[in-house]
Amino acid sequence: MTDQSTMALVFIAFAGAITGWACYLYNKRQKEIALWITNREKLFQENIKKRPTLKKATTQKEKTMPLIKSVKPAAFKKNVATEVKAGKPVKQAVAIAYSEKREAQKKGKKK
């Protein structure tokens, strides 16, 4: 064998080794990426299960009894009590009762 043919064989062997190593690293990286994607999907599915479910929105009328539309103090007190019993904070219940009282004044109801 000549020097050139020996060098060619060494070069081919070296190139084959480098190509094989590159393929090994490429396949290893692809497996890591696939594993990462799988773990990410699992975490995503777990987070979806942990999320609170949305409840059907209810209107004000479904939550409480109808309020009394009157300007009298007794009606005002009953409206506040009704809203507090429905679970509203006292300040909000008073504001709602005042709103009902204003509506009654506009319409001229005195029940």
C-alpha cells in the first residue's frame, strides 16, 4: 500500500468515527427533548386537574329574595337583613338597601 492509500483509509476511518459519534449525540439529544416534552405535557395535565372549575354564574335575584321597594325605615332594615343573610358584607348590604330606597323614592312608592 502506498502512503496516499493508507492516509485515505485513516481519513475514512476517522470520518466514520466522527460521524458515528455525531449520530450518537444527536439521538441522545432527541431522546432528551422527547422526555422533556412528555414531562411538560404531564405537568400541564396535572395543572389542568388542579384548576378550580368555573361555576355557573347566578344572578342577584337567584341568590336572594326580592327586596322591598319602599322608603319606610322598616323596609330598609329588612332589606339590609336580607342581604346580610345572603352573605354580603354589611357595608354592601346597606348600599344595596339605600339603592332600593332611592328607586322607591323615584317611583313614589310608600308601602
